[in-house]
Amino acid sequence: MTKKNQNRFWFLFVMLILGFGISMVIWTVKQAMSVPVHESNNYMLKYQMADMNINKIMELEAKFNATYKIELQNKEFLDIPIDEVSTNIKRVQIKPIKLLAGLNSFKYLITKKDGSPVENAKVTFLLTRPHTRDDDKLEENLSFENNYYISNPIELSKEGRYTLFLKVEIDTLVGYKETPAYLIKK
């Protein structure tokens, strides 16, 4: 190879590598733009809003939990065999509730720490599935009857995992309750 051909070879080789790198960057950006970001339902806010205000949310929730208590009433808990429980999870696992195929209604008791029920709360309820937002059932301002906040009956037919979210606003304090649930048809 002559000196002139050798210089042309390296020039073409460098341009080929550069072109490949630029095309891979363009392909990566196109792929990232074509796949939507899955939004979280935590705190019943868009992910970006929850992320920006997480310190304030956690502070208000801590104050709420120091003053009030939220309990889900009249639901059967699901017993998961010990060999099916994930041992790799580092956080405390909440026992899931059992959902029924058909109509399900949810009843929450919100009390002060002394046990007296709270009547003037703004309560929002969300039933969701972790992997999709298509089946979300949102209900704002749950009705207050006989010291309980009660959701309207919700028709459930799809087997699998669900999550119940409750957001309670009392004056300036905000509390949250997240409960895992499963619908198992037998």
C-alpha cells in the first residue's frame, strides 16, 4: 500500500466509526421517544410532581400519621404460603387482601389517635393494577356513613394483582394508605 492509499484508508475507517456512532445515538433517541414512560400512581400524583415535592409529602404524611390512623375494614387477608413469599425484598411486606370476582366495596375507618372517628376528611380512593392504568378506578370524596368512608361498588373480573390507594386530606395534613390486593378466581 502506498502512503496515499494508507491515509485514505484511515480516513475512511475513522469516518465509518464516527458515522456508526452518530447513527446509534439517533437510533437510541428514537427508541427512547417511541416507548412511553410508565407513570407511577404513588401519592396519586404524576411521577414528576411527586418527585419534586417528595420532602413536603413525606413531612405532611408523618404529621398525619402522628395524629390520625387509617384502617381498612371488613376485608379478608390472603394467606400466601411461605415458599411463595419473596425473600429478596428488603422492605416490610404488607399482607394482601383478597378481592372477589364481581362487585367489591371498600370501607375505611379514619380515626384520631384517641379513637374518635374523623368526619370532615376529603377522601380519595384509587383501585389500580401495577402494570397498567387502563383498569384504574378513581373515586373522589368517598361517602361518610356510620363513621366509615365507603367507596361505591366496583366491578372486578380480571384475575391478578391490584393495589388500593387512599388519600386523606384533613385541614393541611395529608395521609396515604396503600394496600396490596389479589383477585384469585377458583
